[in-house]
Amino acid sequence: MRRLSLFPAVLTFTALIAAVPAFADFQTGLDAYQKGDYVGAAKEWRPLAEGGDPIAQYNLGLLYLDGHGVPQSPAEAANWFRRAAEQDYTLAQHNLGAMYGSGQGVKRDYVQAYKWLNICAAKGNSGCVTQRDLIAKKLKPAQVADGQRLATDFKPQKESEKQ
């Protein structure tokens, strides 16, 4: 049986942060991470993540997934990935889908896995396409339809816009 894998735990800096002070904090965290100071990275990223920054949420999730600078907790990683995924951060959607597919940090749910992997596959992420197709083989046609409907109904929303 082929095993689903999480997107490589590579920290990414794929978007500019609008606020200069926030960027400085993120960069300070990234510098700390690259030096192996995971506690320092978590210290810099946590306030940004709690404030709704999806890139910081994703990176904090990676720290929890690997137990770098924070206690290892797949459940906490899934929480941070979910928050970033709901804001349409593709890498978080990939990881969250893989976690649902494997039952790591969350209860295994192939329909939810299909949903998140399909959302990120629609953005051209080939890893998501591959994993989504593997998940689809585990589902009945009605479940694939449910996952497709959930993906179609997905409306990303910045945390700052939520009530």
C-alpha cells in the first residue's frame, strides 16, 4: 500500500507580508530557524500566527509537527495548518489533506482529505493531485462527490474578516 506523505517540511517564504514590522518579526523567526534556534523561531512566529498570518501559522505548524522548539504535537500542527488552509494557503491545505488521509493529528477522514487535496490540486500543485487521486481510490463514488462538493463550496476567508 502506498503511504501518503506530508509535503516536505521546508519552510517557505513565498509572499511578502504587508506590514513592515510583521515582516521583520517573520524574518527574525526565519533567521532563527535557519540557525537551528527553533525556540526563537517559535517565539517570533507565534504572535504573527495568533494574529492570523497564514505563513506564520503554517511554519508554526511545521514546528509542532517536527517537535522543533515546541513539544511535538501532530494535533497542534493540524490546528495551525487548518487555520492557514482556511485562508487559502496552499502548502497548509496540502499538509492538512495528507494528515486527514493518514489520521495523523486528526481522525482519519478520507472525504476531508479529498476536499483539502482537491482545493490545492486545483491550484496546480502536482503533489496534491497525486495524493488526491490516491485518496479517491479509497472512496465510494458518493464520497468523492461529497469531497468535491466540499471543495467547490470552500470560500477562503482571512481571519481578520471573521466575526
